[in-house]
Amino acid sequence: MYINDCRPQEKKCFTKKYGTHQCMLAVRENLLKLYGSAADETIIEQVLRHGTASISERYLSAIQATAKDYVAGISRRLREHEYDPELMKLYVVGGGGCLIKNFGAFDADRVVVNEDICATAKGYEYLARLRAKKGGMV
């Protein structure tokens, strides 16, 4: 969603199903293709959330490489929707922030990551309260 002068630009709002769960599925598929087995989801999640885990180097490298490719895909999709880091800041909200932080190539001054997985819900709750205060329907 584009925000200009603290106002959301509804005509420039889009949603893509390209989140953390899809990254985990891509990692599992790649591990199956490379090694004929997949790591447990808790191990993959640990690597995605923290960038590392206590596993063999080949599995760790494969998970990290898949996550980097996945985040590059996110960046590509953002550019397709006219995102330009030189012209605007990117605010990443929720669980996907760990992917951007751990595996993305970005300018830390131009990207703000809020890793609170409830951040989106909290934002909608805040907007609903504002609307209710103004006498609007929620």
C-alpha cells in the first residue's frame, strides 16, 4: 500500500500471496530436490527467523540460498508495482520481516522492519477504533 502525506493511496494497494509460509514450502521443495529429504519445519523456521541453525552446512546453505532467492522474488514483485528505494521507504510489517532482515539485500536506512507478527492486526484494530470514535460504522 502506498502512503503519501500520511494518507493511504487506495488505488495503489495490492496483495500478493508471497509470505513466510510460501518460503517454507519453497525451502522444503528445494531440499527434497537436492537431497531427497526435507528438514523438519521447526528447523527451517529457525533458519528463516534467525538466519542460522545447528544443522549440517550443506542443509544450512541450501535453506539460506533458497530464502535469498525467495526474498529476491519479493523485491522483484515490489519493483513491478513501482517500488523504488531511492524515492520511498519500505515498511515491512509482520512475520515476513525476518526474511527481509536475514536474507534481503537492502539499504537499512530505506527499509523499516516491524517483526511483530500481530502488527497488521493491531493496525486494523487501531483504524477501527479511530472510525468508531468519529461515529462511523466498524
